[in-house]
Amino acid sequence: MSMNVGGSRDMSAEMNVTPLIDVLLVLIIIFMIITPLTPHGEEARLPQPAEKHDPGPPPPSTVVLQVMQDGEFGVRVKINEESVEWKDLRARLVDIYKLRAEKIIFVKADNALDWQKVAEAICEARLAGVDQVALMTEEQRPEMPLMASR
């Protein structure tokens, strides 16, 4: 409340703010109670990234074609130590090289094998789309000099 304690009979133009402060405090209490009850927004479902299928381990960077003697007249073929039938060789090589940028193959053959079979294996690789063919040989070791006997 506002009081005028003076002896003058002049009119005072002071505003009584006490009821306004009471109303303000009541409003603050009401807003403090209501605020936690209001929703915070819409529930949104965000798009999730597609599940990635694990393609497995990446293929080895080098491809080694082994041509080996199998019995007296037979030939056995392996690609990176995996046995392959001769009739399936070209299809298997096409499948290996269809997504590769480098189309290089290493050919390793038995010493006792006829060169014609190795040439046929190289021809199958070239028909499968291989650009470069490298021949692998056995490691050449330098001969050890014999020690002179005393």
C-alpha cells in the first residue's frame, strides 16, 4: 500500500503498484507450474542410412594363375591357391577381373609341364580381359663358392 504522510492537501499522482506486483508474482508461479507440462515439439523420425551389406574381405591385389602337371597327361589349374576346372577357367577369370582397374595376372607353371599348356592358359586369361601377363620363375639363388680345402 501507498501512504501519503504529509500535511499538504495537494493531490498526489503516485500510482499504487502493490496490486500489480501481487498479480505479477501469481503469473510467475502459474507459468513455472505450466511450463514443464507443455510439449517440447513434434516427435520426428529421421531417415536412417541404408544397411551396408558387408562384401567381405577385399580381393587380393595380385592374381596368380598356377598351371601344374596332374598325372602323366593331365593339367591342373589354380587361381590364388583355389582349384579351378580347366573348362571354368575363362569364366572365373572374367568374374575376377570385371571390377578391377588393373588387369594383371602372374602365371606360375611347373618346370616339367609342356609349354603348350601354359600358352593355352595365358590365351584363356587374355580372352578373359587380362591386359598384362607376367611369368613367375623359381627364385634363383647364387651358388655358394666352395671353400678351399686346406
